[in-house]
Amino acid sequence: MINVSEAVESALAEGRPVVALESTIFSNLGLPSPANQEALDRCIGAIEAGGGTAAITAVIDGVPRIGLAEHEHDRILGPAQKAAERELPVAVAEKWPVGATTVSASLFLAAAVGIRVFATGGIGGVHRGDGLDVSADIGALGAHDVVTVCAGAKNFLDIARTVELLETQGVPVLGLNTDTFPAFYARSSGVPVPRTIETPKQAAEVAAAQFGLGRAGGILVTVPIPEADAIAEETIDAAIETSLAEAEAEGVVGAATTPYVLAAIAAATGGATVPANLALAENNARVAIEIARHLPNPPEST
Ligand code: PSU
Ligand code: MN
């Protein structure tokens, strides 16, 4: 029921490094066009430059896919329906033309075929306020045996509570050369990260130990945005405040909230946040392939 591309299948069979990518970030739910195309090209480029194979996840014409051919990239760059993990069965049954996979759906699909490293921009988390809006990403991070590489989470979320819930889920959270959880455009959220590491290889060692112990669930590796690309916190904070107020005034709720706020932040900053978004996504892909290269191959299944 899950279709794996030949490129990804042969890389996995030969024990070559593979990094999974989500598709929501590259669809119009995540980034404006044409920056979304550039983001996709740069992420794939970083994975290939590191000697790896990129495995883009998506639902296309009702089929969950892992690995898209280049001529199929257009499908995920246009309008799409957001597919978190729980939407996958719905997307299959209803034959969605394009289901853009979120972090949770991508983790499920990656784990299902034995891909152990996944790169994204920012994860979903606990939304601000007491509305109990918690992203499915958090549960998926605790459920699937995959290393997720991200630049933390955007500050429109409650980052302190997000980090607390990752503890509840039993997810080891590592900061690459940072002792605080990164806040996407900003290198630091001020919230302490449980463990600091200095190299991608150390993340691979933690992951190898986790898998070796037979302990279920993922690892979260947080990587601050490269210094040169970070955006002044005042700029972002102001944009986030107006974007959240706008979402509330418009009565936006549920799964629509994150895409709405993402677009509102990009608009409120006149697109200034977009280059930063591309730079951190590419940087995460670069770190992810390094981790994948250092992970020992899984034992032969019999
Ligand atoms: N944060 C971003 N960019 C994104 C997303 C989050 O900075 O594109 C997307 C990811 O696909 C993530 C999803 O998995 O939003 C989370 O949505 P929600 O908050 O509805 O769980
Ligand atoms: Mn939600």
C-alpha cells in the first residue's frame, strides 16, 4: 500500500544513507511559491552532496509515496491537502490527489520502510493558550523509530510546554552546539535543551544506542539556524503577535491554524523570513545526511 521509489528502495537495500523529507513545508501550506521549489531543490541538493538519497514523502492520487521522481515534484509544490499521520487512511480511502505530509505522517511512512533519519524545518508543538491544541508531531516523535532533525519550533508555539511534552513522550532531545531549544528564525528560545552535542556523529551514536537497546521511539536533534541567516527577534516577535491576533480574529482553528499563521508571518515580514526558512531547511538536511552516514546499518532482517 506504500509505494517506495526505486532509488530509495535500492539505497535502503544496499545500506546507503537515506534522509526522508516531508512535503507540507514544500507545498503552498508551508512556503510561498517559488521559494518552495528552491527549498526543495536545496534540501535534496544537500542530501545528495552528502552522498545520500532524499526520500520525499507525500500522498499522490491516493497512494502514500516515499521518494518522488523529479518530474513529480510539481505535484507537491502546488495546492495540497494537509495530511498529518491520522489523515493517511482518509487520504488513501478518498484518493486525495495531493496529500502534503506533515512531520507526523512523514515519520510514520519513514519508519514503515526502515528509513531512520528525517529532516524538516520546524516541528509542530504545543500551541499557546489553554486550548489544548497539541500537534500530532509530538506523539509521532515518541512513537516512531526515526531521528528528526529540525531548527526547533517557531515561536508562535509555546516552546517551554513543547519541550515538556517531549519529555513525557520519552523523546531524547539533543541540541547541536546549543544549550537551548532553537526557535526557528532565532538561534535560541531561552528554554534549556536536555542534552548538548557537538557533532552529527554524536547524534548518530545516541540513535544507534536507542535502536540497539530496542527502545521504541525517535530522537529529536535540534539545530540552530546558521548565524548569518538568523532574524532579529523583535522583527519576528512583532510578526508573530499580529499573525496570532489575525488568526484569532478570523476564527481559524484546528489543522488550519499552523498554515494560516505561517503565511501570515511571511506576509507580516514582507517575505523577509523566507530566505531564513530556506537556509535553515538546507542546513538541517546537511546535518541529517551526516547523521545518516554515521548510523550503522541495521542488522539483516530474516
Ligand atoms: N512549522 C513550520 N513550517 C511548517 C510546519 C510547521 O515552521 O511547514 C508544518 C509541518 O509539516 C508540521 C506541521 O508537521 O506544520 C504541524 O502542523 P500542526 O501544528 O497542525 O500539527
Ligand atoms: Mn492542532
